[in-house]
Amino acid sequence: MRRLQQLTGLVPVEYPTTRQLEATPAERARDLNAAFADPSIRGVVSTIGGEDQITVIPHLDPQAVAADPKPFIGSSDNTNLHNWLWSQGIASFYGGSTQVHLGPGPAVDEIHARSLIAALLTGETLPITEPGNSEDMGWPWDDPRALTEFGLRELTQPWTWSGPARTVTGPTWGGCLEVLQWILSAGRFSHDPSVLSGGVLLLETSEELPSATEVGWILRAMGERGLLSAVDAVLVARPPASNFDDRPDERERERRRDEQCETVIEVISRYNPEAVVCVGIPFGHTRPQWILPHGGHITIDSSARRVTADYS
């Protein structure tokens, strides 16, 4: 909270369920409704992801967010809330949480800080760049080093591009692939796929480390639904290839990333050969991490191999 205030000049307001273990979906929704309804609150920042926010969504008040739209920042399981806000016609920002991206380590990563400030304050347009290194995870939070050290960071490779050489500008939709599968299963995306026409699909996978085969299956189902053919471009995050329980060596981590990349490009090209695809963008579950517009506009220039994001 201190780092958030130092970076933005905004005063954090902590809601009751922030530190309430086993808070019910209705209690968590109560805090969200209160934050969205309070005119003195000018942005909502998640503390963490999870795996059950889908149960919170039915308790949310659409009138509160419609009366006073404000930025929401979160990633992972917060894909549920991003999709709900998008369904209300409200843009948000995919990425970031206090417990993963603001508190840990010696400082907030530079690209994360830039996009956080753009999302909450300036609304500027920024080039999405590669910081050159990445970590799948930091230290466990019960280790004192978590507050002062980054996790194991390794050099990254250039992004992988596929599809025609052209420029696409469009609104974004998407998030964590596993959560998108839940949203679709629960009927929370009830729109005709054409609503995504001309847009940019954001995709990333979590620390649960789904195999390339599983990723391909989910994407294939999205393709059959018509979601892949509707969009003009797809941005895919650099995936985590390890977690606290599964720590393969560097060669195996690289193999997992390469296999997912090949699978994603193959499935997308099968359903939409005209889509511009870029794999490896630093957003999602790795750090350093860009926060990206969700419902806002992103431009992908595959000829110049450049991505820019509009945070207005």
C-alpha cells in the first residue's frame, strides 16, 4: 500500500475482506459494490487472483458500476470481473495485484509502474516493450526474502509472430485461458461472437501450468464457438513454465514454452489464418509484467513488430 501511494500519489483504501480469510462470495461482492458506488474511490485494485471469483459475479450491482465507471486492475481469476465489466460496456485493465506486483521484491518493476500510472492517472498511449528478463514466481511469501529480492529471472527470447503483415487496431477482450473456459461454461459470455469482430484477443495461462495439449483443446473449443475467427489479432503472453511444486531445468522450461507457442499458433491459424498473432508478450502470470487495456484499444503492427496500448 505504501508503494502504491508512492507511485501514484493516490491514497489506498482497504476494504474489509482484503484480510478476511474465507470471506463469502456475497461479502466480497459487498466490498466491490461499495467501492464502485463510492464517488471518492477513483480506481479499484485487486489484491490477488484465485480460483472462485466466478461465484462472486452474481452478487455484483451493475447499476453501481454504470453510474460511475472507474478503472479496475487485476489479473488471473479476475478475468471473471473483467468479463463482467466488459459485458456492462465498461473497460478495465488486465494485470497487476498488490500481493504479486506491488509488495514483493526490492521495488515495483519499471514497465509495471509505467502501465499502472497510465491506467490509473495519465491515460496515455505506451509502446509495449520487452524488458529482457522474466521470472515465473518470486520467493514464497513466508520467506523474508520475498520483500527484498526478486525471484529467479532468466533472459527472454524475441516474440514469435504469425499471420499476415498488417496493422490491427481494436478493442481487447480475454484474459487467463483457464478462467475463460469457466466463463464460457457458465454461460457468462452469452454474446454472438461477432461482438468481437475486429478486436484483439488477449490470452495467457496460469501457474497451474496447463500442458500444450490442454491449451490446444481450450482454444479449439473457442474456435468452434467462433471466437477465434471473429478477432483480427491475438496477443499471447509468455507463459510460466514452473511453479513452487514443479521446477524443471532451463531446457525443459524452454521446451514447454516452445510447445505452447507452436500449439497456439497452429490452432489459431486453423480457425483464422488472417489473424495477426504475437506470442511472448510480458503480461499475465510472469514478471516483469505489463498491465494491458481490457476493452480499451491496442495496436499491433506485425510489419514493424510493434505493439502499442491506449490507456485512455
